[in-house]
Amino acid sequence: MLEYMVAGVKLGWLFNRKNRRVEIYRQGQAVEVLDSPTSLSGEDVLPGFVLDLSIVWD
């Protein structure tokens, strides 16, 4: 994910399906780790976008 952040990506999600964990990467911030989230927001990068994670976890 570091390569994406260096390239200027503002928001990145890294999924671990086995553990149902998501790492959220944002420019200039510490990585946030969520356990078994049900959805993810596009935040200010994709306003109004919500990803339903039920399709990812199933």
C-alpha cells in the first residue's frame, strides 16, 4: 500500500477476508484497522459512496 500512498492515492482499503479485517490508509495519517466492519465510507475522496462489505465477507 505504501507505493499507492507515495503515488498520491488519498484513500486505500486493504482487506483481510480470513480475519474480516480492513486496514484504512489515508495520506498523512496512521493506518486505521477495523475488525468486521459492515460497510466503508468513501469519505471526502468519494462523497456519498458506501461499500457494503457483506459481499466481501461472504
